[in-house]
Amino acid sequence: MSNPLILNLLLLFVILGSCVNGLGVNWGTQTTHQLPPKTIVQMLKDNGISKVKLFDAHQGTMIALAGSDIEVMVAIPNKDLLDMNSYDRAKQWVKRNVTRYNFKGGVSIKYVAVGNEPFLKAYNGSFLNTTFPALQNIQNALNEAGVGDSIKATVPLNADVYESPENNPYPSFGRFRTDILGQMTQIVEFLAKNNAPFTVNIYPFLSLYGNDDFPFNYAFFDGGTPIVDSGTGIQYTNVFDANFDTLVSALKAVGHGDMPMIVGEVGWPTDGDKNANNGNAYRFYNGLLPKLAANKGTPLRPGYIEVYLFGLVDEDAKSIDPGYFERHWGIFRYDGQPKFAMDLSGQGQNKMLIGASGVKYMPSQWCMLNPDAKDMSKLVDNIKYACTWSDCTALGYGSSCNNLDANGNASYAFNMYYQIKNQDELACGFQGLGKVTTQNLSQGQCSFIIQLDPSYSPQSSSYSSSPSLWGLAFIMILTFMLL
């Protein structure tokens, strides 16, 4: 075993086996207490993740990525698409966020994401007329800057931009939505002209969300009853393959069936819904990653698929309009610690992810409902307030803290607000209803967190309330009314 050739081959096997070839991950930053960017970059390197997709081009993030050799997709938020309809502003954006970092030892930028799912039906056409001009201007600006051959602009789109007719709901009948066919055709033809990929976000979890009639096993990779495509006779055993091939057919219908494709987002949340938990997430990834490692592809597009998992860490300040699960997509917790064993190599190793090191937390203290409080008349109002300004999504139906009693619900809400406010003593007042304790209040799967030390957590996002949070407060109000 001392033969250098054998040792080198073994070392190569270990390196290649550390992660699915070319696996990427989405790095979102909508959190109240962020891990330092350099900590995140080290996590990516420790876990062998070679690509990262961002949702902006924040300077601190880009500086941390410099010299890492991690391939990067930087992004232009939807709110800035109108600005990019000006070619001068597009050139300025490229200069400030791309060419500025494009040097030896800099950031390995591979793509620019122009918007994020801008054609979602929920946006009611807000970005319908600004997305394509922005895409044109950014790619042209990249070309003019001399980097267009190596850096491509693309538009990450949700899978709702294409569909199959009700009378033939199979992949081979896939077409782009009729209401956006013109825009989609323009985008596809422009991407093809510039040798850029089509980027799509696919979420099998959403097939189950709110749809109890959907065949549960079909959302995974290990047990779905085959569905036969009447147009091709191909059998599909999972919704990922069927969804992906529906897009292949849609692209073929507009003359570009061989266009390169990227899955910009795919993953499974671990809280905030009855189907969002560690067990289902483990099952999903334990099917997806071996599939990617084997380069199986799909029936209509066999071979390698470039994929970015969604996402890296939980984001407690994301909008929950789509659902409470939106804040729980991370394969790591808010503090960079793994949620479950996850084999990134896709080779059945079931080894733990490598978590963030050197994480600094605030003191081990929590805010709870004061057991000596006499006047409970304002308890509901205080819970409402706490959950409006912090993250109470784990209390929702089917979630990890759904089984707490009334006192536990109040304590959970109070503590989340207290942690958001950096354990400010006044933030545990709640008109005499709150009390600071050094006793860990966690119960079973329900974790009462200690937030990151703010001195360690730079660029923390300001927390914005969402009207949807009142729905969760209403759940808790009902809990108290029924007791």
C-alpha cells in the first residue's frame, strides 16, 4: 500500500467522492443574524461544494468568495430589473459587480441571474415587460466588457412558466404558458444566440403542499407508481423527471430542444408544514444526490444535470406568503450546523455535513411566559406582537413546535422576539408577562434557539413584518380560546 500511484488514486477517489460533481447550492441572506461570509465560504469548501448561486452581489459576500475557486452565479434582484432596462445602468452594474472582481485570485463568476422567478403568477405581470430588456442589456454589457464568452446572463424561472394541457398532462406535451409565450420565446432565442443556459427552479415539495390528492411517493425518487406518458410511452416514477422533461418539450416546441439547462433551485424544507421535516428532506436528498452522481439525467435529457440545491442555511426573515416552510429550506440550521446526515457524494456514505466552526452565540438564556403573572388579559396581544416581529413559523400546523401547550406557545413566541432583539432585557417584558430564564425550554423536536452573537453576525437584516404572520397568530389565539 506504499505504492505512490495507489495512494494518489485513493486520494483522488476521496476528493471526487466528497461531493456530486459540480454540485451547487443557493446562498440566501434574508436572516436577522447572519453567519459571517467568510464562515459560509469555509463551509462550502469544507463540504466540497464547488458552485454557489447568490441572490444579489453584496460586496462582503463577493470579497469572501475571492480566491476560493468556487464558481459563482451573481444576481440582480427583481426590484432592479427596470433599472437594467437602461443600457448605461446595465454597463455600470456589470462594471461594479462583475468586472471589478474578474481578476486572477478574484471571484470565479460564471453566470449573472437576471431577476428571480420574475414571471411567477403571484407577481401579476409586474416584471413581464422589464425582464427580457434587462437580460439583453446585461449580456450585451458583458460582451462589451470582454467577458461575455465566459460569463453568461440567464433568468432563473419557476416551473410555472410551462405546463401540459389538462387532457394530456404528460411531459411530452409540455409548452410554455400561452400568456407569456411571446416573452418566453424571446428569452429562449436570446439565450441560444449567446450560448447561455435556461435556468429553472423545480420543487417537488410544492406538488404536495396543499394538495392531499397528489401521490405522496411520486414527490420522491424511491417508490412512485409509474405514470406512462401517452405521447412517448415513457414511464415516469417521480415528479422531478416529469417536470424537467416537460420543460425539455416546451423548449423543443419553440425550436431549442437541445438548449443547455440548469436547475437553479431544488430542495426540501424541514419545518413549517406537515410534509416539511428532516425525515422527508433526508429521503428526498437521498434519492436526488445518487441520481446526480450517476449522471442519469431524465428520459428526455439523459446525462449530467447542473444543479443548485436550495438552500444552504435557514432564513428567518424571508417572506412567508408562499407558506411557513419558506424559512426552513436550509440543509444547515440558522447557525450553520447540519440538520441531518447528508451524503453529498451520492455514494451512500451517509456522513454528516461539516458545519460552521467558531460560531459565537449570545448567552444561554431564554425568555418565557412568567408563571407568576396575574393579569393574562393582554397575553394574546403580546403573542401577536412577538410573532409579527419575529419568526413563529415552527408553531404552525404540522410543524416542529405544533404540539406545545398554551404556555409553551407563549414562551416560544416571547423567546423568538427576545432573541431577535439580541436578548435585550426590555424585549422580555411583554407588560409583565415575560421572564428571563437560564433553563433551556426546548421540548423534543421543538428547539428554543439562542441566536448568534450580534458582534459576530455582520450585516444582519432588519426584520420586516408580514401580514401573513397574523394567520399564525390566529392559530395561537384559537389555542388559547379552546383551553
